[in-house]
Amino acid sequence: MSRSINQIPHAHAGGSGQSGHRGRSARAGAAQNAYGISLPNFRNLGIVLRILLGVHVAVLFTVALKSPSLYTMGDQLMEAIALVEPLLILSLVLLYALNGVLSRARYFTGAVAVMLLVLALTTLLYLLTRSHLPMDLSGITRYWLLVGLVTAILLYGFELRGRALSPAISEARLQALQARIRPHFLFNSINAVLSLIRQEPRRAETALEDMAELFRVLMADNRELTPLSREIELCRQYLGLEQLRLGERLQVDWHTGNMPADAMIPPLVLQPLLENAVYHGIEPRTKPGIISINVYASRDQVHAVLRNPYAPASDYHVGNKMALANIRERLQLHYDAEASLTARAAGDVYEVHIVIPYQKEATA
Amino acid sequence: MTDMTAAALRVLIVDDEAPARSRLRDLLADCAEKQPLEIVGDAASGAAALQLFAEKPCDVVLLDVRMPGMDGIETAQHLRKLDNPPAIIFATAYDAYALKAFEVHAIDYLLKPIRAARLAEALALAQKSRPPKPEVLADLRRAPRCRRVNAARCI
């Protein structure tokens, strides 16, 4: 089990709405190991930002405690930051470089290694800044204590966060999200297949096969990343089923010739968006409408741009926003700040743009 | 009375999805064994349904709720206002519209996918609620005494 969880590289690193997690992580404490907690991914922008923020808050806190007045605080703060900054930046660079090794280590070993690394850097910097003096370590214990404490608090914070957002817990959330696949799609599709059975049994067979495959994915354990090509195939099967019902009203424009087929993405990121596009963009129209799907790689990112006709309707925003929020949360669970989802209505076209870091299967 | 119930129930199918219409045709064909009926036509939209009804009146309209343009509820509101309004049976994949459906006095509400037996029940309900034909009413008005005498004789 822990093997499969670890295959999601950043699954523990991200998410919002922290307030709700406290109770959950406390309950999860007893079975900590089952959640496959690992060190934070030091190459993730979100993690780096959180470390920077955490350290600076700690500096501010210590200076505020020490300063007799607000006037002297400014100077002391500058001094303290000048002292801390080289250590902080060096640590981050080293952690970035060693991230691969650290992530393969067991959690406890990794945490000790991080602690030792930071303390060693503290010692090194201490000696360098006092190189004109003879080797003297008498004043360093205070720094060790401070740096050690801040590192420990940060590690503990990341661990708590990782546990709260661990795939095992977010799995429950993911399943709740998936349960919201519109039931009308299932019933309308079954109805469409029923209508084919007498006249066109072969098409009915294909349709049922597509449905089986679609629902196998919808009901699967979706913690692991899936190749982009698989998700696109699923989208084709889904749209095939919708085409059955909607006929010429649904027209699909595929631009997937240049897509990075080997990119690993969270499953069911695109399909629900297409479901939205059909439900909100095509079904309310009397005339045929085009859904366009454009997937490409640019630098180290995979882009997916979905467009559908925009027909402002009363029920549009509620259902649509919920689906978008769901996908956004899942992207955050997987990639933290490195993935994004933007949606906008421009004229009579509604566009959703997803950006995901490009990871191939081998490195995932 | 007997010849009146024996008259085929005229049915109009309204659904924006072609497979759904063809499915209803199949089901109606199954029901036709027990309940004589005639499909007067099918329409892909509410507007088309109103036009078709004006040309070929019918007794029952099988009506989808969620359709582009004029939806099923609105179509039903229009149909109600006509002379000799048809009985409305909604057929939809959603159960969320049931309340609205009965506000427009639908006689039944079927959830897709529909079973032939359930459709037959709805049609039987439509048959029962079918108003007597105008010419029958006219006959009753013209010779009430005669009918009463006949009835007395029968007993």
C-alpha cells in the first residue's frame, strides 16, 4: 500500500482549507505509518515558499521577544535576517539538490538527515564568519538550539500537513468528488443503449463496452497518476457515448496530435470538464455546438485547453463551479502551487485551461 | 362506453434526443398489444410539439423535461391552455422535476430508462382520464330521456 502511495510524488504537498484538517490529523495519529508520510518535496515551489515564510516568522518572533521597544526592533530584525539568510538559502539549495536521495529514504532517517544537514551548515557558516578567530565553538550552541528548533517545528508542520492531506484521507474526498458524476449521464446513456439494442445491436455492444470502461475508471482507486494518452482515450469513449444521444448537435474538434502522450497526470481531470462542456455548453443549445480539445506540451508543462459554446443559463454557475473546484483541489493535492486551472467566458466561448508539470512515467 | 375505450389512444412523442424517441417508439409498440394506440408523430423540441399538436391532435403527450429552447414544463403549460388539452406524461432521467411536473397537472412522471410495464400503467391512467369525445357529449345532451329509459330497461 505504501508503495502505491509513494508513487504520487507530491501528493502530500499541497491543498487548502487547513482549518478542517486538524481534527482529522489528530485522529490519524494512531495509524501514522499507514499513511506513508514522507519528507516534503523540497523542489516544490509551495514547499519552498512555506519554508521561507516559516523561518522569517520565527526570526520576527525571536526578535520581538528580545527587543525592548519597537524602535530597536527594526535594526535587530535586519541584523537577524542578515544572519539567517545565508543559512536559509544554502539549506534550501542543498535540500533541493538532495531531494532525490532524501525522498527515497525512510521518513525518520530523512528527517534526521535534514536536521544534521542544517546544523552542519550552521556550524560551517559560524566558523566562516569567525575565521579570523582561532577555532572557537563556545558561542555556537545557542545557534544550534535556535536553528534546530525552527527546523524541527517546520518538519513537524510539514508532517502534520502531509498526514492531513495524505492520499489515504484525500482518497475519501476524491471518492466523494467522484460520486458526483452526474447520474443523468448514466441514465440517459443506458436509455440510449436500450434504444440501439433492437435496431443496431453492434453499436449497442460498442456503447456498452465504452460505458463499462468509463465506469471502471470512475469507480477505480484514483490515487495513482495515469498516462495522458489513457485519459484522452477515456475522453473519446465518453464523447462517443454522448454523441450517441446528441448526434449532430455535438461536434468535437480534437487537437491532440502534438500532445505528450507519456505525460503522467491525475486521472479524471479532463473527462469531468468535458461532461461539463456537454451539459452546460451543448445540451441547452438547439443548434449544433463545437467542443474543442487542445493538448500540448510547452517547456516542462502540459497544457490542456478545452473550449465549448457558452450559453449563460440560470443553473450554469452552481454545477460548473463545483466541478471546477473539485478538479482544482485535486490538482493542488497532487502538485501544490505547480499546477493551475483557469476558467473564463470570452464572448460566446467558455474556456478552461489546465497546466500540469510534465512528468514522464519513469520519473513519476 | 365500450367502443369509446376501444378507440386507439393517440400518442405524441417529444424528446430532443433521437435515441430516446426511438426507444419510446419501441416501448409503445410493446404496449400496443394490450392497449390499442396510435403514434401520431414525434417532435424534437417543445415548439415542434405544439405545431404538430395543432395539426394532429392527440390524447397523450410523452414529454421530456430537459430540452433546449422551450423545456418540457413550458411546453406542458402551453398545451394545457389549448382546447381539448392532451394528458401529459413526463419522461425524464431526473427525479428533481417531479414537483414542477405536477404543478402543470401531468398525470404521470416516468423515469428513464422506462420499463414497458410502467409505460403501460401510465397509458392506462391516461385512458381513464380521457374526456369523452365531443360528439358523445352532444348525443347525451340531445337525448337524455331516451338513454335513461334504455338504462332502466337494461336493469
